[in-house]
Amino acid sequence: MSTRRGLAYVVFAATAWGTAGAAAALLYRGSGLGPFALTFWRAAGGFLLLLAVRAVRRRPARTRGGARTPETRAAAAVRVLVTGAGLTLFQAAYFCAVRATGLAVATVVTLGSGPVLIALAARAAMGERLGRGGTFAVAGALAGLAVLVLGDGGTTVRPAGIVLAVLSAAGYAGITLLTRWYGQRGRAADPLDTSLWSFGICALVLAPVAAGEGMWPHAAGLGRTLALLGYLASVPTAIAYALYFAGAAVVRAATVSVIALIEPVSAAVVAVTLLGERLGPATVAGTIILLAAVTALAWEETRGQRPRADLEAGGR
């Protein structure tokens, strides 16, 4: 897969993730479901959808002398368990952080500390370097995100919520780094299988918590609830995560983390067009800064791939 296609996959995933918040906001209005129940149904629905796709899909033929190294069952099991654990930590800790310190602070700390954690870990474990342009792009993205979320009002910061948000960012960072690490070594797993079993693990782990919270929706408006749950399980979950894992295998980890910051931008667009919310000047400014930073980092990633492509062409 080319870097440009990988970038497109990650951009689509981040945009789709932003619509999940709007679906959740609509579900909160009448379904009677809480955040853990929604997360459980999202993971369980995504698992079932991908399981159906996997049942009817033809397995890709293995080419002789290919660059991919076959995985043993034990190695594949470890990879899936770690990815599923990271996904569960990312989702559950984020919702707990929102409850502890509020949506604004939890979102800023989770999405803002994610690129920092990934950049530091990728530099130490995989030798990835951002370069001067990448460093400025990351800084610009973090600044834009801070303006986007914090610019229009005051917030209350609670230490427990900050710790939970950092844990959430660590889960996301672990997923991104693991996917990239396998991709660099020619051992990138099937994105469909990775997403499928990760969702299964997430649903299994969260099932007891969701049951305690109340996982069954109200009977009133059940058709609307099922339609929203179906969308939540398909577009921003099954499809988006499958494309994300495919793109993350060929794009630098730090680049993936910053492109994923498109999520709050897409959420803001959906909030205005569908939910009737209004955006203040600070939110608009933060959106512009964030998009500019993401564009700059994507351009930096593509430019870095050109010398390698030219070298390979010259060798052939």
C-alpha cells in the first residue's frame, strides 16, 4: 500500500470517529444507555459486522517471496490481546476521565498527550524522527486543539481526571505504535482480523461494567435507538478502525496520531449541521489551526517518502 492511500485511510477514520459523538449525543437523549453501555454495544456490533464480512470474504492469496513474514499462532494471539487491551483502555479510561474532570479537559489531555507519548516512544523504540517541520506541525496541532476545546469557556481541572486521560492516551499510543512496529518489519496483520478480535476483546471486558450500568435501551423509540446503534457500530467503528489499522501500518506513528486530531473537527461540523450547535470565534480559529497543522504534517510525510520511491525506481 502506498503512503498516500494510507494517509487517506487514516483521514477517513478520524473523520468518521467524529460522527460517533453525534450518534452518542442523540442516543443519550432517549435510549437510556450510559457511556459504558454505548461503548459495549459499539464494540459488540463492530465485532459482529466484521465477523460477517470475514465469513464471506475470500482470503488474499499469499505470494511467493513476499515481504510479509508469517506469524505463529502464539505471536498473533499476543498481538491481538495487546491491541484489544489498548483499545479497551483507550475507550474506558477516556469515558472515566470525562466523568471525573469534564469533556473539555479530558479531550484536550487525551488527544493532546497522545502525539507526545507516541513521538517519544517511537523515537526510543523505532528510531523515528519528526524533523523540524514535523515538530512544528505537532506543536501547531496541539495549539489548535487547545484553542478548539478550551477557547470558549472556563473549565475545572481535577488531578484524577488528568491521570485517567493520560491513561487513555497511553492506550491509543500503544495501538498506534504496535501497528507501526509490525508494519516496519513486514509483519502487518490483516486489518480486518485485527479490528475484529480487538472489538471482541473490548466487548468481553466491558460486558460486566455495562451490565452493572444498564445495557438494555428503553422500549420507547426502540427503532430509532437501533438505527443509531447500527450506524455507530458500522461507519465509525467497523469500517473506520479497519481502515485505520491498514493506514497506520504504512504511515509514521506520530503522523497518524496528529491526523487523528481531525476527529474533534469533524465532530464540530456535525454538531453545527445536525445538532444545531453554534461555534464561537475561538472554536473556528482552533479548527483552522488544526487543519493547517494536519495538512503540513501529511505533506511532510509524503515528501519524506519520495526520495525512497525515486531510489527504488532507479535501482530497478
